[in-house]
Amino acid sequence: MLNLVLFGPPGAGKGTQSNLLIKRYNLVHLSTGDILREEIAIGTVLGLEAKSLMDKGDLVPDEVVISMISSKLDNNPSVNGFIFDGFPRTGAQATALDNLLVEKGTAIAAMLSLKVKDRELIRRLLERGKNSGRSDDQNEKIIANRIQEYNNKTAPLKEFYASQNKLSEIEGIGSVEDIADKLNEVIDTL
Ligand code: AMP
């Protein structure tokens, strides 16, 4: 299996690049943000609980996202691999993911980390907010909180994957195609 963590701060381009990677490598895209927004849209209890945190730009509890990912892995038994987008975001999530994949006899092949400066992230998110319908993309204070959550709780995961020799950092500035080429180059050496 080819299991990839597509990593980076909000607005780094993880969703855009995931959509290209799933086609090229025949992978299943697992975005915890997308799954949570689906839960909100269909009005589940889980969605309702997550919404207030997401609206503030805070992370939802580890156990919520871990169990979501666990059932997605169970529901996709014979796939080529997964792209994890927006997950893991904490040390507990990263450890849980490793354990879940061990149970399936597989592992993360690489963490591909997109690097983009804060100012550009804020610009991109505000631009996306004009059409995305996401309230968390429309307010600079909430965006700043999301970036802070990333810096405090999520960015340290680079060390977790670096210690397993799985970290590749990719400049996330440039055209969508150029960034895709750089990601493909790394993946093709795995
Ligand atoms: P995203 O679509 O990845 O930008 O995520 C939107 C929001 O969903 C985040 O600001 C968090 O509130 C929540 N969220 C998504 N994925 C996770 C995760 N792995 N852990 C905790 N919260 C998450």
C-alpha cells in the first residue's frame, strides 16, 4: 500500500494537491476536515459537537477524529493506499494512526510537508472564504487561531515522522502544477 500524510498549515494547498495525487496514484483521500463538515451537513450529534470548535478554529478532540479515521480504514479494505489530509494533527493522533496501520499490516510511507509563509496562508484562506462557504475562512482572528493551533500542536509532528526517516519538505509556493511535480518526484522515489 501507498499511504501518505499530506501535511502543512491551513491554506497550504493540501486539498488541491490531494485531488491530483488520488488520481495519479489511485489512492483514497481521507480529509478529517471534509468528514467533519459532512457530519455537520447531515446534522449528526458528532457534527453538532464538532461545529462549535471548528467555528472557533480550535481542534476537535483526538478520540473523535481517530475513531472517524479508524472506521474509514475498516470501510476501505482493499485499496491501493490512502492520503491523509489534515490528519494527524497531534502526537496522540500520529501514534494512533501508526497503530491502526500496523493492525492492517501496513504503514505510512512518507509525510509530505508543504511549506508556506503565514502571510500567504492568510491571503489564500481569505480568498477561499469568498466562495468556500466556510465561516472559518472568513475571519482573520479565526484564521490566526487555526495557524496558532497548527504551530503549537501540529507542526511538531514533523519531528515524529523525521525520526522515522519519512519527512519530505516541499516548497508550497508556485503554480499548482509545479508543486504537484515536486510531490510526484518525491513519491516516485518511495
Ligand atoms: P481543515 O478542513 O483540515 O482545515 O479542518 C477544519 C477544522 O476541522 C479544523 O480547524 C479543526 O477544528 C477540525 N479538524 C479537522 N481535522 C482535525 C484533526 N485531525 N484533529 C482535530 N481537529 C480537526
